[in-house]
Amino acid sequence: MKAMTLRIEEKLARELEAVARVEDITVSEAVRRAITDHVEAKRSDHAFQKRLDRFMDENRAILERLAR
């Protein structure tokens, strides 16, 4: 696993801690679940997928030039 640092507003941190306590999970687990849900939502977001395709095309060209 990769360790990350997250800075959030104090109010949101308190709310997150409360959610984690009610769910009987750690704050880290609550954050992991939220991130997983967010990434999964992006997989079915057509506008995001279109931007991702464009991003990949742009970077593919750059990487191909660097490989020469």
C-alpha cells in the first residue's frame, strides 16, 4: 500500500471521523472507500472517458517522440 497525506478542512475532518465511527471503520478505510467509489464513477462517466481518451492520445504522441 502507498501512504499519502491528505489535507482537509477541520469541519470535514470531524464529519469524516463521525462517519467512520458510526460505520465502525477507520478513517483510512472510509477514505479508501470514498476514493474507490469516485474512481468507479469515473469509469462510467462518458464525459470523463472522452477527456481521458484525449489525454491518452496527447501523451502517447509525446512518449512516442521521446522513444525515438
